[in-house]
Amino acid sequence: MERENPPVSEQMVARGRQLRRKAPVPERLLWGRLRDGRCTRLKFRRQQPVGPYVADYYCAAVRLVIELDGRSHNGRGDEDERRQEFLERQGLKIIRFTNDEVLRDLNGVVTVIFAVVNRILTSPVNGEERKDNSSSP
């Protein structure tokens, strides 16, 4: 049974829009590789509200959240942990990269994302292989 995403307030939708307009360079670089299915042939959303939080990138097809941690995350370990626990309770898989990783090795970051997506798509779900035509060339 598919889990539904938690309800999102209009305030969170507006926050997502604001974050998209003011995205730092590493987020824009990664978005250039994720948008329009360029990396995985799956649709990612940028600055997607999920309950009381905004995920940097979200792919509904595989229930994957990608987070980029920059300077704004320094000293926010407890808050990031609560956020991660909430997202995991929603049945989401979260992978994190630092802004520096994206700037130093964008291709390596994309390779990791691609590998995680493929692992999710080929992992058994309820005892059966998951079939998803959107990952086929």
C-alpha cells in the first residue's frame, strides 16, 4: 500500500518557492543534473514541502529525498536529526551530501544518486521485484 505524503500548508509551499528563487550554487548545479529526468529518467522536484519541512530534492516515484548540507546546517545537528526521523517515518529514504562535495565532485554525487535510485527500483517490495518502466532507457 502506497503511503501518502503528509499534508502541506500554504506557508510551506510559499517557503519552497522562496528557497527555489534563492538557491545557492551547489543546489543549482545539482538541479541542472536532476531536472527533467537527466540523471535517472525520474522526475525530481526541487525544494519540495514534505509535512513541516522542505526537502532540497524529492522523487515521489522512489520516495527519495536528497539533502544538501551547507553552512546553514552547522550547529543544527539536533534539528537535522528530528527532520531525518520525521522523513523516515513517512517512508522516505534520505541521502545527504555537503555543498563542498557537489562543488568538488558533481559527477561523483550524481553517480551515488543514480546507484541509490537503481537499488531502490530493483529491491524487493512485499516479496516481489518492483517494476518501474520510468527507469528503462
